[in-house]
Amino acid sequence: MNKIYKIKNMKFYLYTILILSMLSCESKIEEIVPENSITDAVIFSNKEQALSVVIGMYGEAQSDDVLNGTPQLLTEFQCDNIEFVGSFPTFQEVFEYTTLATNTSIDPFYEEAYDVIRQCNLVIENIPTVEDPSFTDAEKNDAVAQAKFLRALVHLQLNNLFGNNISESNLSVPLVTKVLSVTDPNQERNTISEVYDQIEIDLNEAISGITNVDRSKATSTAAKALLARVKLYRGDYPGARDLANEVINSGFSALATDYAFYNTLSSEFIFTLVNTSNDGQTGGQGWSGLTNPVPNGRGDAPFSQNLIDAFAEESGDKRFSELTQQGTDAIGLTKTFTTKFPDAITNSANAPVIRITEMYLIRAECNLRLTTSIGDTALNDINRLRSRAGLSDLSSLTINDVLNERRKELCFEGLRRMDLIRTGQNLRRSGMPNVADSAPGANLVTLPIPQGARDLNPALTQNDGY
């Protein structure tokens, strides 16, 4: 059966064993039942244990191969923001557009994402049935809605990586919305449109169901913000504009006055995963390790010269002067590195999943495309961000201006690749290597469905070129 359907989380197993060992000696299992049935019945037997699964859901998402930097940075060096100079041959393949279907760095992007989705589905299916009078319906609804947000977020990431996003009719990934067992048939890939549609359903239900206001977890505002991103990707500019405007006016988040907000719980963030030294960035392969110079970091992911040149077009940009450092890269050369992920000692810098800045950029782009001024004019929104960066106001605005501001504001945060694909641009700029290979729709722009997953599930077709 498909590997994505197995429980591979060792922490989940250990927790289950611990709970089982605590059962009363008087409790006897009269007949042999499937292991998953025992696990679900025990884990979801009371409020405290059920909520531990919700915590585990976020813990799964903190893997460096899910939301903690490795896939996000890989998309940046597949584009024009990062020059990959590390020793990982599998990353070098992606950078040089020679990726193979057997690339072992890409495998966990797929497999561990489905681990998160399975954990979300466990919450969605089982929390409503917990028989504990202290567990209110409102608390259950909140937990389920948080799981739907996270399921949508991870499906979106899979869709972006493994689907050829030049058309919604193209194949994406299998859409998994229930806990699957060994008796379930192998799933085929859904279309990009089908995956987007389910993401929107999940996010709308999350918007109405989440009561949590802790920005280190899912909130109703985060669900609106993510839905704004989805609608932007789908070209639904009125929908994206209106949702971004709602988020801006909600009061939940606000633009920080400077750039000291990284690795904090600043109101700049709508949703950020808060990491400790025990969380997912193992071996320095997440944000903290890859983007910091040696000796503390790996020195693998410095600025590309093209991104440096983009910042140099206007002097005094604080997004460069205050968020960079000079250091030694993985091959001993002096390069420019971002300081957005400062903890290279314990690899525990926080993950910047959604920022309020992105909502201003979405509102500005959509207002400009639609010649509207919902919330504010596009020019005012962009100049607001430029003012924080220490730059002078623009007197007029084009879509390219907005995209340039998006690039400089959000570089190293994993959004560049989809911005280029959705606007029909090559991932690499003129003068960079592999420009032709990086055209939207070109074979190796879309990552391969891992060969290991296809060996386990013959129903999974492969992307072109692999």
C-alpha cells in the first residue's frame, strides 16, 4: 500500500504505548482488533489525550521538510533568489535543473506532508466523538477547524511543489480527506482544480470554526489570509483583495515599525510556528542552518547576485542593509546571507508562515489589476511598505513594481516560485544559468512524484520529464 497512508510518526507510537501501559489491569481486550482501532479508542478517550493529538499535529508540521524551511528554500534556489552552494547533490540537482525522480531530498517533502495530513484527519474524524463532559462542543469545533486549516496549508504546499500550475486541469497530488487504512485502495492524483476546491472548503470552515487567537497556531484570521493567498494564485483577484482587506482591518495583526520581528511573536505575523531546539530543523537543513554562514550554519544558501542587484537598484533599502550579513559559504567564499533566521546554533528560528505584509501586497496587486481602491489605493499600500524600508514614495505603479516589492519583502520565505509561475515568468532571470529550463510548464520546474511513493502506489502517474 501507499507509504503515505502508514503511521510513521515514532512519537505517536511511543505516546500510544505509554497510554496503553497506563490502562487499568482490569480492562481486558476480549478480541483482537486492528491496531489503529485500539489507538484511536485510547487516544481519543478524553479531552486531555485528544488535545495531545492536536499538539502533535503542529509538531508534525514543524519538520524541516514540511513548514520549517527545506522545501521553502528549495523553491527559492530553484528560482532567482538564492545561489545554492552546498554539498547536498540532491539539492544541487534541483538548482541545476537535473532533478531525478529518485531524488531523496524531495521524498520527505511528499511523505512527511502526508504524515501531517493524516494527523489532521485523525483530529477531524475523532475529536467530535470524544465522550468527555469537560470537552465542550466549542472546544471540539475549534480543534477540528484548526486541523482543517493545517490540512489546507499542507495540501497547498504539495499542490505548489508537485503540480504543474500553469493550468488547473493538470494533475496535482492525491487529495486525502479521511484516515485511510490498509483496506483502502491506492489513490490516483487529483487535478489542481480539485485540490484548490477542497483547500477553499477547508479554509472557509476553519474561518467559521476557529476560536483560538494564539498566532503560533491556526486562527480564523490566518485562515482568511491563507484563503487570500489561494485566491491570488487562482486569479480570483476580487476574492483575494476582499479577504486581504478583511485581514488588514481585523486588528489581529499590524505592520511592525522595523525589521526586528523575525524569530518573535510580533503582531507582524498572522501565523508563525514557534520553534525550540527540540523541533524540526534537524541537521541544519531547515531555515536556520541553510541560510547562515559557516561555522554556525551550513553556508549553503546565500543571496544570488541577481537578488543583490535587485536591491542595489535603489540605495538605502533597509530590507537589505538591516537583514543581511557577510559570511563564509559552504565552499569557503565570502557571500551575502539573510539574517531572517538568526538562530544557527540550535537551528530553532521560528517559521514565518504568513505575515501581514503579504496581505498589503495582495490587496495592492489586486486593486491595481482591477483598477479599484478597496481599503486603500494600491499606490498607498506599496508606499507604506517602502516607507518602512527607508525608500522614497513612488508616484505611479505597475504590476512589475508590485512583484518587485513582493520579491524584496518576502525573499527567503518560500513565495517567489509561485509568484513567477502564476505571472507566466521564467524562474530564472536573463544571464542566470538554466533560464530556458525554468520556463513555466517546463518539465523540471515541477518536482517529481517520488519514485518510492510510485513503487508503493502504481496508481500515481509521474510528472513529465522524469
